Amino acid sequence: MSTSSTRARATPTGSSSRPATPPRPTSRPAPPSNWPTTTSCRPSCCTIRSSPASCGPSTSRCSTASRDDDGGVSPRSIPGQQGGRFLATGNEHTPEGHISEDTDNRVAQLERRLRKLEAIREELDGRETHQTLCEPVEDADYGILTFGSQQGTVEEAVDRLAADGHAVKSLGVSALMPFPEAEVTTFLESVDEALVVEMNGSAQFRGLVQKELGRFGPKLHSLLKYNGNPFEPGEVVEGFETIIDGDEPAPTTRFVPAAGD
Amino acid sequence: MSAFNAIGSDREVERKEFTPGIEPQATWCPGCGDFGVLKALKGAMAELGRDPEEVLLVTGIGCSGKLNSYFESYGFHTIHGRSLPVARAAKLANPDLEVVAAGGDGDGYGIGGNHFMHTARENHDMTYIVFNNEIFGLTKGQTSPTSPKGHESKTQPHGSAKSPIRPLSLALTSGASYVARTAAVNPNQAQEILVEAIEHDGFAHIDFLTQCPTWNKDAKQYVPYIDVQQNDDYDFDRSDRGEAAEMMQRTERSLYEGEVLTGRFYHEPDRPSYGEEKREVGEMPEEPLAEQYHDDDYEWERSYDLLDTHK
């Protein structure tokens, strides 16, 4: 593998290379100061901020107003704290943690949980990226999209291709859910065609990208390998050249041309 | 100052404090043995003066898993067979918390049988109540690990071909340091045993016979029961592993012959708990791990930094 000094790695947002370790959090959020001191209504997983009067099962949506801005994440208490009592359950439950099959409650709770995905993605987007851009040449027309253990192999192949005069870059995607929509969109919009390199027979990652972004199918080719051995850089090089010159890829791999969404 | 100000508050606690304001009435069937567990547990906690907020009640799945809906404390209704891993973690992170795990015989001896064995082996300091009704009750009476051989059910229509497991012997062999059996029909003994189990520093296993009048039609009401400590026919030393093992085998066998033996079967008071062992070797801090959560100045370690991946 070539040394990292021969290529410039940049994040899709344009900042410099991936740090050796992600930044560590410096402090924990303080526990909410407004936990109720009474225990007549359990300040449960969801409603520590609600007044006891507003969180009965008959008004299951009652507390959503005060919870709209919390990203679907409840304040947390730890067993042993005065006034922090909760009941956690995997069954659908009221904000107090008691099991409930009420349909309105179910909808409110599920939608609340879905909000977490948006909130997590928003928070991650505000931090150093988890995706790895390998961009040895500027303004590449071609992209290689990959994930997982063949990322390093793909980066080695990109270096070889660039050395051969191809205008190509790669993006290794490390966050699959919630999906880094903005970063992957930016990457795919910046190229004319892309090769999705993955080690399975059914193009699962390409399918995920299409499901999450709902577009780009016409520019996503697949390079699949599923003989039980990991990718070799040469196989990725050959797979890429299939796009350019239409030659057969390595016999250990399968090339699936872009077909649309 | 500790963030866990409910722990060790040392005050008079009334039994009714363990009855939740929401859903105070359990939805178990009339005549269900689970009511006996709930009653005995409330009584034991009040007797010991435990504050509802220093108690964590962790349950599995089944009718028994709803125990913490009807018991006012911190509660965690886990997934099937997994009450023990959650309880263990909570206790390790906050050793002064009073941790009780509970579930059914299918949940604990079947689905989570591995956790039962190894939690006993490691002697985690907690009380584990197994509601033993000899069937899977919530799902309408299928054969469970404790169903007698030949027991007919929807899943074993020609009679179970399997011999039931021996819960007391299993606990002892695995390493539990307190083993008892009680019955829902004997709430006074149940409360006494629960008090002992909660006070015991180590893994206390209670096989709690809970009759299921709805789905186990063969179910005995577990009467008449015999308390082996109060009957001269059963003289054994419960601190002696060999004598305890023999008594347990007799108890397990005789249940299927209509003789319900209950009481304390094994007690090893001095064995260090897993938490004590880990603190002794320096792998757990002396100050509860959970305190770090509320410490704004704490320098957080990353698990990654503790690994030497290519040593």
C-alpha cells in the first residue's frame, strides 16, 4: 500500500485529514434541575419535564409540546436518585412507562422515537465526519463508494488509478444509520459516474444508498465480490476500468452496470 | 456529595409506598400466585426500611415480568431471559443500590438459563426471584423447563418427553451463595426468606412456587407445604454443600410426588461477591462508577484507549 503522504485526504466538507482518534467529550450534561420532587407520577423515561397532571394516559399527547425540542431523547436519571424514578420497558408504554396498547399513544411514541434518528444525524453532522474521502486528484469525474473492510483496498486502488492518470476519488462510508445523506449526496453530485464496491452478491450497500437518497441509480455501477476472499486492489482497478473501456472485470468479481432507480 | 441521595436514607418506610399511583391493581388472573410475590416483596422492602428510590427491580418477560408495573421503585422490564445481565450491570455500577431481579421459570431457567448459571457462579450481589409455575403462563400454558415429565400441553400434546430441570440443585452447582424455595400460598415465609435474601451479600436465588390456576390445570396449589426448617424430619446443615445438595434433590423429586418442601436450602454468607472481587483487584473503582455520570469535572476515559489491540 502506498504511503499516506502521496495522497491528500480531505473530508467531504473540505476540512483536513481524519484525526487519529475522535475528540473525547469533555463533560456530561448536568441532570435536569426540574425533576419533580413528588412521586405521585413517575417522572419516567419521557416526562420528567411534564407536570404530573399532564401526563395521564388519557392525554397521551399532552406532553409532546414540552418535548418537541428534545430530539426524542428523554432526560436521564440513574437508579438511586431521589425523585428520578422511572420504569423502562420494551413494550409500548405511556410516557410514565406503563404498558399501553392505546393507538394514539402508540403513534405518538413511535414518532417520538423516529425523531431520534433525525436528532442523531443532526448532531453527527455538527461534528468531525465519520466518512473518509480519498482524493488524490482535484475535480475527479469518477467516484468509488465503499464501506467496511475493503475501504483501505479501495484507497490503494484509487492511488494506483490516479497515478495512471484517471480522475477518480473514493468515499468510505462508516455511518450507515442514520445515513449521512448530505455527505454522500455531495460526493455523488460531484462525479459523473460512481462504482460501489462491496463484498456481497446482492449489492446491498448500493441498494441502501438508493433507498436513503432516492436518486443516483443511473450513475451507480456495482463491483461485487463474493468468493470468500477479500478484495485485492487490482480487482478494484480492473472493475473501475470496466466503466471506462468496457473490458471484463477480474473473474473473481462481478460488474453490474448502472440501471436506474 | 453523592448524587444518589435516596440510598441509605434510613427512615421508616411504609409498605404502601411500594404501591404505584398509576396501575396499582395488577392484571394477573384471580388466584394467581404472582400476587403472593408482590405482597411478600412489598412487605420485605418495608421491613428492611428500603426507600423505593434506592431499589431497582429488573424483570424478564412473562406475567412475572409485569411485577415492576405494580411495584413502585426504579424498574427495568428487560427482554426475554435477560433480567440478570441488566441487573448485574446496574449493581456493578452502583453497589449500594438494592437490586432485585425477577422472572418466570421459562424466562430464567430456559431462555436465560446461561445467565442464571453464570450470575450464580460469579456471585453477583442481588436477589433473584424465579416465579415457578411449571409452565409458560403468559403465552397460554406451554411446557416449560420445570414442567413434569409427561405433562401434556399444546406444545407437548403426547406428554413432555423431557425431565424437568432441578432449579435448586442447578443454583447450588452453579455457585449461588443463598438458595431457597418458597410458595405464594405461604406469604409469611416468603417475606422472611425475601428479607434474608435481600440482606445476603451475594447471589440469592429464590425458587418461588406460583400456582397458575388459568393455564396449568394440573397445577397444585402447593398446599400443604412443609417448611424444612420447622419440621424435624428434615435435619440438615444448610451451610454444608453436600447436605444441602442431598436435601435439594429430595425436594425436587418430592414436588412431583405431591410433597411441597420449602425453606432455606443453602447459605454461604462469607463468599465475596463479584463486585467485591473486582474492586479488590482494582478493576472497579471504590467510588461507585455511577457517580461519574453526574460529575461535571470527570475526565472520561475512552474504552478504545484502554485496549492494546496488538499486544
